[in-house]
Amino acid sequence: MEIDETTVMELIIQAGEARSCAMQALRAARNQAWSEADAQLTAATQAAKAAHRIQTELIGADEGCGKIPVNLIMVHAQDHLMNAMLCRELAEEIIQLRRELAAQQ
């Protein structure tokens, strides 16, 4: 696998998309637009999976031997991915709570 700046940037882009969709899902849930919230969570999941595939390829190419240089942009990309994954998981929980509260009204 050719590791270049494009690969790392794609990881950042996909992670950013995942986070953005998770936040849009939260905004939709605030307005009780449940189908939109679900669609945005699905989009967040798909983008996170795409980012995770890139991360997995990078890990595989490195083979635990330090073959891939760890530079600031790589650390930045990993940070984006972890934040996106956490954001999506929390959004899912918050949306579920909002649904439960809305059902009680």
C-alpha cells in the first residue's frame, strides 16, 4: 500500500464527515425529526467505517514494525477518527434518550 498524504487526508475527511453527520443527527433529534436523525446516524456510521478501513490498511502496512512514519498529520488523522467514533456513539445514546423523553410526553 502506498502511504502518502492523500491517504492520510482521506482518513481525516471521512472522520470529519462521520463527526459532522453525528452532530446533524443530534440537531435533528432536538427537533424530533427521528427519520432524519436515523439517516444522519447511518451516514455517520458509513463514514466512520470508511475511515476505519483506511486506518486498518495503515496498521496492516506498518506490520507493527514502524514502517509508516508517524508525523503530525498522521497523529492529527488518528485524533479525528477517535473523536468521530466517540461523537457518533454518544450521539446515538443522546438520541435514544431524547426519544424516550418524547415518548413520555
